[in-house]
Amino acid sequence: MPVSVTMPRLGESVTEGTVTRWLKQEGDTVEVDEPLLEVSTDKVDTEIPSPAAGVLTRIVVGEDETAEVGSELATIGDEASSGGGAAPQQAATSAPEPTAAAEGSGPEPAQPAEEQPAPAPSGEGTPVTMPALGESVTEGTVTRWLKQVGETVEVDEPLLEVSTDKVDTEIPSPVAGTVLEITVAEDETADVGATLAVVGAAGATPKAEPKPEPKAAAPAPKPEPEVTEPTPGVSYNEPAAETEVAAEPAKAEQAAAPSAPAPQPSGTGGAETPGYVTPLVRKLAGEHGVDLATVNGTGVGGRIRKQDVLDARRAGRRRQAAPAPAAEPTPAAQPAPAAPKPAARPTPSSKRGATEKLPRIRATIAKRMHESLHEMAQLTTVVEVDVTRIAKLRAQAKDSFQQRHGVKLSFLPFFALAAVEALQAYPIVNAQMDLAAGTITYPEAEHLGIAVDTERGLMVPVIHNAGDLNLGGIAKRVSDLAERTRTNKISPDELAGATFTLTNTGSRGALFDTPIVPSPQSAMLGTGAVVKRPVVVNDPELGEVVAVRSMIYLALSYDHRLIDGADAARFLGAIKERLEAGNFEAELGR
């Protein structure tokens, strides 16, 4: 019985999703829970597994098309029912192709008589077209042909490698047979939907064109221009730690065998790489001397792309060139201490002067921030808080806390706990207003969003029912959500439903900022950097004295249409009082 594959609800507020890539094609077999397609929403990119085992008999929603939640995406039938449908299709494709063989060579007298009924499509075969490899991708570059004209290929066997500004991937053959013609050579660019090659039935005679022949003889010199061209318009910055590690294999490669680039492709470090890496990326990493285990991928699910390897290699060259002046007047053993000096200066970004396509997540953030800022009357109130007692308590308890809970004890769980308690005391800050309906909704619980900085942009996972957690519980949830968000392993439901958000801008040294409240929330708290500075304090015995204290600014942005300045001040006052009292010994088990 056919099983319908529908668009799942990928979050509480998600109503639709865009099919970015089909991992299976019509006629392919699929197992239960095997990834079937990739879907992108304004919150997350994820794979949709197959609900049943069988054969993908029909694809309803094509790539780059958007479907509402619950709508049908495809149909999966059992192998018995699909077998009857596959046979005629195979016969139809196999009948014309031998005719092509008869027209081209005709060495077999018995076959032409059987194949004459279908002479018209005989010379065409099945076209292999450039697929849509992303919503905004309009073209792709053929980087390598894995099969040449005249070679046989199986269904779903990799036929060529294609590179776009978003992904490097292999294009499988849609049918089994012989490569009759290659229409797009290596290093050439083709629009989405353009014909790349033609595959006919096994034994068919390929077109006698001189064009494909040079392609078979020219793959060796052509990768070199591609390798020596590490300055495309679209690139992603790698973290500093990764560029430093990626520079080391490059140095070793040039010092040990500067004239032997050819052996490098065979000795790649792809085996140490987590996850799937395309042969193109693995080969490129070997040619550049980049250890894939040190590269963080920017593709879907953290997949390493061609551009990631080029960026790592380019960063390695910059670091390699930096200590060169110091190496001339000093002995060979002294470049090591000279390396930290250039590292202290910020490295110029490879994106200078470049233009790149706007990523989906950045477009979503831009749209929502603009809408939120213009639909609310936003105001920010800032208070200064003395967290010296918390700093001392944290220093005393952090080792035992990590042994007991398995996570480090930072300042953030203290701020989160104090904020949740203040939300319970002042629910107006946790409320949501619908001006059109004339209502104010007070949520039943405190769902705390935690802003996390990722390579893809700012993401906000949610600690649902945060009011039910103690300090240890909040610390573990913050650590777990932040880690899975950065590695793109967060589920869509964990990115939705926040009633109040906490953003720690102090993690990058900022004293404070004025956060933009994400709609439909009514308030957002920003925590600045904890810094030590002289402060006037009132000592019971000495009176007013100047002492060095650990201080922090807390900035509350709120919708002034719903929350008055006095409400905001009372809310911040409650957090300030809770933090300065520092009574968290019970929470820490002390």
C-alpha cells in the first residue's frame, strides 16, 4: 500500500518549508528512517527520513519549491508494486538505445530488426541535467568527470562532480547505460536545468565528436588552475584556532617536498575527517596539504565544502608568510617564538572587496529584526550590578560543580536563574500583547531563549519551563543547547517558543548593548562583561570606602507599549538584588 511522505511540522511557529535537495530519486529504494530529502525553514535546515521502506514512486514537490506543513511531498510504494512499473520504463529506455548502436556501427544483424520499432529517440538517450543545489543557486561548475564518453555507468553511480558557491557534490547517473555524450567540459559553468551529458543504453555507440576526447586527456592540467585560484567571491572565515592548525601541514609540506605536489592527492587526510567528505574536497585538501580533521565545515550538517579547504589553505599561507622576515636574520630554530607576534594583529579577511549571496538564515534574521524594531516601541534600561560575591562563590565551587554536573560553572546560569525568578515575580515582562485583538497573554511558564553565536549566524535555542530548573539544571541545559546549536544538531522545536530571551554580549568583551526584542516577545535581557574596577561601597565599620569589585551592566530592552519604565526598573531591581546578595550556596550544595 502506498505511503505518503508529508511536510512535518518543524517547529511550533513553522507553517511551511522549502525542499532544498532530494537525496533519493523516483525509482530508488529506501529504508525506514533513511534520509529522503533535505528541507529548509526560516529556523533550521534538516533531513526528512522515510516513514516506510519501499520504492520512491513519485516526487510531488520538486527542489527549491515550498510546501505547507502537512502537504504531500512524495509517495513511497512497496517493491512488488513498483517492480511492474520499473520494468516497462526500463524496456522503453533500452529499446531506443540499441537502435543508436545500430545506426552508428551496425555490426550485429539480428538486433536492428528487433530495435527498429523505436528509431526516433534512439540517438537521444537520457539527459543528465544540472540539479538545483540550493534555493538561491542558479548555476554550477563541473569540476571533474568521473566517467568518460563510452564508459558504462549504473543507476545512482557518481557521474561527475559539481561545485557551487554553497556546496561541492557528486551528481549521480539517473539511469544505467553508456555515456554517449558530454556537453559541458570540466571547469565550465552551466545553468540549473542545462544538459550536462547524455546516457544511453548499455552497448550504444557514443557520438563521434572530437569535443569529449580532449576532456579525457585534459583532466590533469585543469585542476591546477583551479587549485591556484583560491580567491572566489564567496568565502567563509574560519576561526583563528583552525587557521593556525591548518598552517602546520602546509609548512611541513613545503619544507619536506616542495617539488612534489603530485603525490599529495593520494595521501589525503580525509580518513580522519568526521562525517561525509566528497572526493573532490578530499583531493583538494591533499593537494593543498590541509588536514581535514582541523577544518570546520560550513555546509549542511557541518559538511566540509571546497571553499572551507581553500580558506584554510589561504589562512595557512598568510601565517607562513608572516614569520618569513624574522627567519632570515635568525637561526632556523627561532621562527617559533616569532610566530605569536603576527598572530597578535588581526588577519585581513579574505572577503575584502568580495560580493556574496545573502544566506537564508541571514535574510531571515534581517527580516525579523526589521519587523520587530518597527512594530514595537522599544526602549532600553540599564543597571549596574556588583557580582563580587558570585565571583568568589564561583571560584570556590567551580571544580566541584564540574565534577558533579559535568559542565563548567560560568556566570550565565546565575543571571538566567535570577531572570527567571524575576519573571515569576513580574509576569508583565514575560507577557505578549496583541494590539489588533486587544489582548495581553501571560504564558503559563517561563521559556528562556539563550542567544548563541554560530558560524551560520545568531541562533536562539530555548530552555522550556526554565522556572522548574535549579542552577545546576540551567547550567547543563545552557551547555547542551549551545553545543548542539553550534554543531547544527539542534531540533526545530528547541528553537521555538521562547517567552523571554537572554543574550550574553559580554562574552566578547562588550560592556553592554541595547538588544532588539524578537517579536512576539516583549523583553530581552543583555548581560555585559564582568570587569573589576574601583567602586564606592558602604562598609558597616568604615563607612564609604573605595574597593575593587566585580561589576556588570544589565540592559533590558522592552516593548514600551506594554511595559512601563517603572515595571522595567522593578524587574531589573529584583535581578540586581538577587545577584548582589549572592545567596546561591544552597543551589551549589555548599
